[in-house]
Amino acid sequence: MTGRLGIDVGGTKVALRLETTDRETTNQEATSPEATSPEAGGPSREAVFRWSVGAPAETDLRDLGAGVRALCDGWDGQVTAIGVAMPATVDSDGRVTTWPSRPSWAGLQLGQALRDLVPGAQVALADDGDLAALAEAHHAGAANLVYLGVGTGIGGGIVLDGRLCPGPGRGSCEIGHLVIALDGPLCRCGRRGCLQALASGPATLHRATHLRAHPAGAAGAADVEVTYPQLQAGWESGESWAQEAVGATAQALAGAITGLTELVRPDLAVVGGGFADGLAGFVDAVAARTEAMARPGHPAVSVRASQGGLSSLTGAVLLARDLDEPDEPDEPGR
């Protein structure tokens, strides 16, 4: 029996999904609560673990290996293909060139490390935003789609005529680094005004912290960091500082969606990611602001929530599936 492994590498955590391809085994496992892969070819096992804070790349690799082995424990099969969704910049050989969120990964030969971890498996890596866009288009049946994922950073992707843009061999679609405010805050990439610097989870929490401590610009107590649960509670209860902080994030995303719509005319825009998914009504706020930015004769694109926080993971499984089924590509771009 064989299986495909999808890995979604994030800045703070990793999600894993093992999709079995053996039909007989699939039927036996179908009653398990682990069997929950709607986009994959069969039921699957899933697991999530968090990176150790401040750990070097060597420790991260060890933890990744332990996570993969734990996921496969008790399954008597062979992983034949691994698809990896990455937030970092990765070259064609599977080497990480830059990753500001975990700088020790620079120079890491991740592709080779995974081949060593699972001998005999084919390995492909792609941008997590691109793979999430592909999964969302696959799920929605949309040939033309833009996706924005809000989490530790901002990922995203564009699918045109069922294919990723800009396409294989031309790099990833870095929506998080669209410059939307020329005098905006400094981004980790070194530029000012990137969408990520204004609308990522950490950027929103930083803004919320300042607004709660200094309402209406007044001098106040020392800034005490706002946590995500506090932001959720403040947003849902209508606290002014939370409404303003999250509203600014929604406005920035709406601006990016509007600009992308002017360029590529998608049928659908999807907003997801762990940060966005946890704020009730957030996507509606983005949709309303996008609608308000439409110009005469050019209606705004429809904006809706993603299928869930694991779109990149689903895309990674599609990438692994394409390795196994090269005659039936899902156009993941690798």
C-alpha cells in the first residue's frame, strides 16, 4: 500500500496530512475520525505540531521528522510522494534561500532532507499561498480566483484559466508584498507599506495594542500586548480599539483585492488563513469594504471565506498527487 504526504510549513506550526492511495486500506480506515480529506483521493490522517520558539533549523528538522513518523505510526505502507507548502523563498533545488520568520533556515536543503527522511519518495515544494489558491479554486470550481491568507504573514495566490499565475518556473505570487501604502510601516522584507506589514496577524495585534493603550490618541498606560483571544473578544463585543484595529486590516485587504481585480478580473476572491478564520464576520467586513471601493461600471468581485485554515495543506496534497499522477496535473506549479 502507498500514500502521499502533504506538509504545510508555517512560521509557528506545521500541519501534516497522509492520504492513502490503497483502496482496500482506505475502506478499512473510513470509519476513523482521522478520515477527513474532502479534496484528496481517499481518507487521510492529519496532525499539527508547533515549532519550538527560537529553535535552530536543525531542531526544527528533527521535530519535523518526529511529526512525520508519529503520523505514519501504525500504518504499514510506503509514502511515494511528498508535497510541501512553504512560506519561505525556495530555489528549484529545494534549498531555502530566505525566511525572515525563521532566519536559521536560510541555506537549508529541505528537499534533500525530506528525501533522506522518506527514502524513495518524490518531493516537490511550492509557495504556500500558491497552493492555497489552487486548493480554493479546486474546491470552488472557479477557473479565475485570487486568494489571500492572513496568518503570521500574508500569503496568497492567483489562478487564471485553472492555472497558477505567474506559473511554473517564474516564482510565486507574493501578494503579501504588494505595496499598498507608500509611507506605511516597515515590512520584514525591508520595504515600507507592504500588505503584510499592515494586515498580517502580528501587524493587527500590534495596532490593537497601541489603540487599546492610547484611545483616540490620548496618552495612556504602558502598552500591554493584546493577545489574539483578547482581540477576538474585543471584536465580537464591539470594543472600539478592536473594531478600529481589525477594520484597518479589512480595509488593507480590500484595497489589495480591488487592485488585483483591476489587473486580472477574477471570478472570485477568497480570504482565509488562521487569523482571519478566527474572527467572526471578518470576511464580511472585507467584502463590504471591497464593495465600497468599486468604481462605476466595474462591480466589485465577490469575496467569500475560505474552506478552512488548511487550504495550503490541501494544496500540498494536490501537489503530491500530481507527482504520483503526472498525466493528470492539478497545475500546482513546481
